[in-house]
Amino acid sequence: MCTAATYTTDSFYFGRNLDYEFSYGDEVTVTPRAYPFSLRCMGDFRTKYAMIGMAYVAGEYPLYYDAVNEKGLGIAGLNFVGNAIYHPAQDGKSNVAQFELIPWLLGSCATLAEARTLLAKTNIVNIPFSEQLPLAQLHWLIADKTGSIVVESTADGLHIYDNPVGVLTNNPPFPQQLFALNNYRALSPRTPAVAFADGLDLPVYSRGLGALGLPGDLSSQSRFVRAAFVRMNAKSGSSEAESVGQFFHILHAVEQQRGCCELDGGKYEITLYTSCCNADKGIYYYTTYGNHQITAVDMHRENLDGDRLVRYPLVQGEQIALQN
Ligand SMILES: C[C@H](CCC(=O)NCCS(=O)(=O)O)[C@H]1CC[C@H]2[C@@H]3CC[C@@H]4C[C@H](O)CC[C@]4(C)[C@H]3C[C@H](O)[C@]12C
């Protein structure tokens, strides 16, 4: 399971929780403009825009999980198991392999509007990266400061949905996720008036009663509702530190603690990392399961005209400031 979200103060922020039982060896990776991509169906591709994000680098190729480009467009891929279906190449379409979608869109588009235009004639092709790294069944949150969309490739083709809450988790398909919010229309950050029945005295014995019924479990539908509630109601100061701090609070509201989501073979799904990009400034902030101190990589401190990937292994282990 994973959760991705957007947030706007003075800057536009984009990030995600990556929830899984093991890490592929994730690195914060900058792809400069002259990096030579060779697309499986469309051949040589030079990006217009550099990007920064979390990737597993396989043989010098950046397999991005989430990234933003230097123009402030962001994309995150999240599991969509059992629903994601990719298709054979089609004439008259831009045929992009699933693992190429992030670099192709971020390398080509400055805005969400441009991404929508490209996606209208895109076909996500069922070509795996390699035998060892088969197709991942994903769907994507794509966003800039003007809004966000969800892209799902299913049996009947490519779907693009407007996303009014700026949040994505996993199954079921996005329209069902969004519809489920209707069930929570009475929830509020304010103390509710009594509507239960006439003539009953139900005193306000606690703060926080307005959100009683907000689902607290780790299922993807519940995380969607909880993340949407927190993200839509979250308030913060507009400084960089306050905004980034608040963004991590939003995603930590749906994080997975080791032990609470058990898988076969004695494994547990945990939030391996949480990311928060300042998409306007190209700064990638992250925490990991074992390191709550925020670490950051600024793409503009690298040579963005280069042709080689710049890679930063994640800083692991708690950084505790001893106060005495
Ligand atoms: C596991 C993650 C989803 C986390 C998640 O949602 N877990 C809950 C399970 S569930 O919701 O309960 O089902 C996903 C998200 C992005 C993925 C990579 C994308 C690039 C690349 C694509 C290649 O084709 C295969 C290898 C590759 C490195 C991928 C590995 C893995 O697949 C990644 C990390």
C-alpha cells in the first residue's frame, strides 16, 4: 500500500508514502537534461526538463517511483494490483512502457495541462523492463500547482480522472475511492451539533468528536478517506519549514507501523520512506522508517545539463540530538 498527496502553501508540495515489505535499494536520483533515454517503442528521447525523485537505478537506468521536474510537475506510481492492465503497441498512439511513463512525461511536459494533452494519445505498453523486473501493476497521481489527475490503464484502455482531493492510495479504482467519501460527508474538524434525535442530551465530553467515524485502519480505502480528510483540513504557516513539516504530518497520519499489517511468511508491510518535494524549488525531502530526521537533496545544486545520473543513497538510522 502507498499513499500520495499534494499540498499548497506559498509553494507546491508533492510526495508519498512508499509502503512495502522490502526495499529495492531506493536512491534519490537526479536525471539531468542530456541523459540519453532510449524508449522501447519510440527510440531516442532527450528530456527538455531535468527531474528529481526516488528511483531504483538498474544498470544506469532510473526506475522512478515518484519524481518532480524542474517546472513543478510531479508524478507518483502506486500499486494497483489486479486492475492495472497494459496493452500491446497501437498505431497512431504514443506507446510508452510502464517504467518509462514517469521520465517521458516529466521530461516532456512543463505543466499538468501539457501532460493531459500527451496522455490523450498515450498507450501504456506491456513491455517489462527486464525478466528480473517484470511489469509493476500501478496507477499514477500527476499534479502541479493547478490541480491533480489520476491515470489508470485498465482492460478497456487509459482513463484520466480529475482528482479534487489531491490524494491517491491503491485499490479499488479511483472513481470508487472518491465515491466512498460520500459516506463521510457528516465528518468535520468542528464539534458537531446534535442531529442524532430530538430530545436527547448528548454533551460534548471530548474535543475531536467531529471526525468520529474517520476510518483508522490501514486498508487502502480507509487510508484514502483519512488522508483526504487530513490533507483537505490541514492548516500550516507558509514558510518552507512549516509547510514541509505539515506535509510530513499529513502523510504520517496514514503511515504503517511494523507489526500492524502482516503478510505471509512472517513479513510486515511498513512505510519504507515518506517524501515531500517542493516542486517549485526542486528540493526532495524525505524521512525513512528508521530515520525521522528530514534529509533533503536540491536538484539545483547539481549540473542539470549533464548526461549522467546523480544518485544519493538514503540516510538511514535515527539522528538523535542529545540535549545535555
Ligand atoms: C512496491 C511499490 C508499490 C508499493 C505499494 O503500493 N505496495 C503495497 C502493496 S498493495 O497495495 O497492498 O498491493 C512499487 C511502486 C513503484 C514500483 C517500481 C516502479 C519502477 C520499476 C518498474 C518495474 O516494472 C519493476 C521494478 C520497479 C522498480 C517497481 C518496483 C515496485 O513495484 C514499486 C517500487
